[in-house]
Amino acid sequence: SYIDANELEQSTTYHYKIRAIDNAGNLGVVSNEVHIATTAKCDLGISLIATLSEDKETLQLHLTAADKIYHGTLTVELPDGSTHTFFTEKSAFTEWDGNFDLRQTSEGVLSFHLGASEFFGDSCDQDLEFIYDVTKPSVKFTSPKYNSKVNETVPLRVRAADQGDFKSGIKEVNFFIEDGQQWKYIGVGEKKDADLFELEWNSFSVENGQVDFKATAVDNAGNSVETTHALFVLNAFKEAVDANTAIARAEAAKE
């Protein structure tokens, strides 16, 4: 067998012949010819985007192309196996917007298929999978214990898991710290196992005393949930620095 690893041109016919060479270097006769035609690449730059409405009842579709799409068809296969057709053999177009009512659709994967071609007939098909998951995940701090005393570097750990009949999976867990009247972002959790996320936090970044934290878990469908936690920071190092400073000031005052 042989694989042509050269960079081939699109819409081009290539002709191949072979001949055998034995171990003594003798050349055999040239074989018959075979030819193979490469296909053309679609250069329309098609973009198909699906966005879930805030009430999670409607899927908003937006289709754009750099040049006209010909003979377009757009269908979707629903989680229950049924299909829905948005349009067939639509006249040449570069942009299309549509909506799909999800109120009668169960959670799962919606598989969209755009069958399209450009002016010269080259295929420009596009596929898109949208995960329909409207159930919020769960998240809970596991350590350190609520309002426990911490110092130096603190591993903040939470358990986050997706919920519902169709689980799209946890995308990320973000950590925040209370700063006055708002929450300040401090980092994203590192996944340690199936549902454990951890962030190493430097407690020297705040004054000693009670500190409030928040963790927000987001699944791959965009559903989010949050939980709060409190710890008591007590860094002896800072107290020692404050004491040494006070002693130095006292010595200066004494002199």
C-alpha cells in the first residue's frame, strides 16, 4: 500500500503508476495507470451557532457565510430520535436566523446538520451538537471545615457534580473572596478526581480574621450554582512582624 503524503491540490486529478525492483536492482515493467481526483474545499467560512434563551425554553439559531450558500437544508435530530426540518432547498443566502421551541423536548443532545454547497457545487456541509441540559449542578465545600482556623497556604476544596437525567458534565469551578460589598475572583479550581476541585489560596493576602468565600460550579450547558464558606485566618507570621515593628518603635521612642 502507499499513501501520498505530498500536499495535493484541490479539484485536481492525479495519475499513478508503479513498477517493482528486485534485490539485485533490476527494474520491472511499468504498471497500468490509476487516477484519483481530489475534492474541492469549501471556502464559504460557514458559522452555525446555537444559543439557549434565558428562560431555557427557546434555542436561537444563527447561520452566516462569507459567500452565498446554494441548495441549503437544515435539520436537527432530537434526543428522542425524531427530526425537525428548518428549511430545504432554500434559495441562495448568506445569513439566516431561526428559533426552536424546546418546551416539548427532553434533555439530551440535539444534532444539527446543514447540507449546503457553494456556487460550483462543492460540498459545504456543517454539523453542530448542542447539549440541552437545564438542571443545575451541585457544589459543596469539603475542606477546610467551616470557620476553622487557617494560615499560610490553604487548599480550598469543593465537590461539584452535574445533576439531572442528562448530565453535560462540570465545565469549571471558580473561587471568589468577599472584598467589601462585592466578590473578588481568586482563581479556578484544579480537578483532582471525578468531582473534587481544589484551589491553593495564599492566606497572607488578607488580614487576620474571618474571611468569606464563594465557589461557583458551571456545567457544560451553562447552568451554574454557588455556595459560600467562611474561614478564620490566623497567621502567626504577621503577628510576629507586627510585634517586631512595635518593639522597634518602642526602642526608638526610648532612645
